Amino acid sequence: MDLKHPVRSLTWAMMSALKHDLKGVESPVANDLLTPQSLATPDARPAERDCSVVMFTQTWSGDDLGVARQRSGRSAIDAETVVITGPCGDACVYVSTQLLYHVTSPNRRFFLDLAAQHMRAKAEASVYEGRDSSDEEAFDYEVAGALARLCGAVRHLGGRDAERVIRKLRDCVAEVEQAGRAFRGCGDGHAAGQP
């Protein structure tokens, strides 16, 4: 099924995010106008200029979208995916003209998947909330970003080309393991050959 309508998807997502899906921002003007007796501090809706927007086509399954296969008709759904990050740091992920999920505090995994243009299924959205694992945080962000983009590209390659990339990555892993063994082999924590 093909649900690609970029202009409609982007317009709808932006209107929905600005109107009610993203967190509101503090409004100094509204705070100044309120009397001191007021308990609630009103939030202003975010402005378009304060948001970041990324749009790409992603292939989803009905299960990814939380739709029963009987309703979706097919297992593969090509749709525009729109991700809008608001001024408060929260983010909304839309597929076609539907809010798939809202992430209150996106972590590194969220932005790596965004760079790879391959967002998680609705049922997996919780992996994007809060802090990453210590292993994830220790991994260099630039390397993680490059790997995420590579994984996104491999999803679109044919079988032989994908196998070539996988073989090359195995070679890289062997090099990294060798470098790690050399580092661990030094009793004082310095790499071999360094003072």
C-alpha cells in the first residue's frame, strides 16, 4: 500500500503538532497578564519557526503502526514519516496523516534512528524515552550516527550489495577487536607503543 502524499502529510503533521501534540512553551506575556491569584501558568503553543522537521519515506508493517493486518490489507505500507521536534525538546512521529507516538524526552537512540530514517514501531516507542544504556552512551556519537545511516542505506540495497557491505563491516569489527585486545594487553591502560 502506498500512502505517500508529502505535502498533505507534512502540512497535517505540522498543524497537529503546533495545535496540540507538542508540549506548550512558557509564555512570559501571559504570565505578566495573569493576576497573582491565578494558580495555573498558561503555556503558549509552539511556533513553526521554533520546531525542527524531518520527512522521509519509510516502509511500515500494519503491526508497526498498531493496525491489525486484516484492516491494513497488506503487510508493507510505504508512507511519509514526519518527525517534528518542538522547542521543549519533545518530538512527535507521524505516519501519513496520523500521530504514531509522542516522545517526551528523546534519547540518543531516537536521533540515531532518525538519522537512519528508520523509526521504531508504535509498540517500541518507549525505547526512545529517557537515558540510553551506559554502553550506548559510551559509544562515540559520530560513529553511531554513521552506523545508523549505513544501516538505513543497507535496507535499500539488493542482496549482493548488502552482503558486500556486511562483509566489510565484519572486517571493521575484527580491526576494532584487535585494537581493543592491544589496549587491554597493556597493564597500565596505555595503548601499545605509547608512553
